[in-house]
Amino acid sequence: MDSQTITDIPEPQPFGYVTYDDAGMLVGSYFQLLLPEHAANHIAVDEETRANWYAYRANDARDGVELTPAAPASVDLVEMKAAKNAAINAWRATANQTTFPHAGKLIACDALSRSDIDGVANNIALFGVFPDGFPGAWKAVDNTMIPLADVDAFRSMYASMTAQGTENFNHAQALKAQLAAASTPEEVAAIEW
């Protein structure tokens, strides 16, 4: 019996394989020496399969791959439209609660800022004047102060906020009209704020 020398034992060679998860979904494609962490969940594949691994899944026996079944062709357009309508409402709410332009600046309109704006507006509505201690200016998003020397100047700022809210409403309505006219999933998906 001939004894083998160390040089007669073939070196491990890299090969193409894919790895899969417990559900049989492929999670990676490799051409390398088999990593120890892949030993229990790998399948050797040819180059073409390895290059297009995302189109396959492990078979039930986990000894080969098969094409992943196509997703159902029918998409419930009514459900898509309902979800997009809800998204349009959320986009509008976000737009109303961010900023509005006034005097060349952006004014914050988040919940806290809106509470402050409405507090001053209510004081003016009830008493006809600014609340005690009003600083005579409003801070813009860039931390500069916009002078509000009198109630009319504040009303002008408030009108800017209202105009932005109206613009947001009109934009939402235009998107909803576009949504109502959409007849394909692609048309629905293309609608963005």
C-alpha cells in the first residue's frame, strides 16, 4: 500500500453555492471556500443559478434550488387606493405641522409652535391687543426674529399660516383627484406629495 504525502492531498477549491434560511428563502450567493457558518445551510449551484440566485429558493429536500413562485398578478386596486388616500392625509397633516413662509422666513408650525400662535391669536380676538409680555417679534426657524410691531403685523403672519394650510389642502385634493383617476397599481404608486 502506497502512502500518500501531504502534497498528494488536494487543496480545497472554491465553488459556487447559495445559502438559505429556515423557510428555504435564499439569503446569499458565493464563489469561495465553504465558510463554516454556511456548512449546514448551503447548496452547490452552477454559475448561472448563482448569478440569478434571487429568482430561486431551496427545494423541500434542501438539496437543490427551484424557481420562486411568481407573486399573484392581481393586486387589489381598491386597497391600494385606500392606503394611498390615507398616505395623502398623513402627508397633509405633516405639511401643516412643519413650517409656513412669512416675510421671507420660515415659521415653525409644529404642535408647540401652533399652540403659541393660537394663544396670541386668541388673546387678540378676546382683548384686541397682544398678551402681556409679548416680545414684539416672532422667532423664525433660522432663529432670527421677525418684527411684529402691532396686531396687524401678527394678523399678516397668521394669514400666511392660513394660506399655507389652504395650499396644503388644495395640493391634497389634487392628489386625491389623481388617485381617483388612477387605473393601475403603477399609477397609484407614482402619486407622491
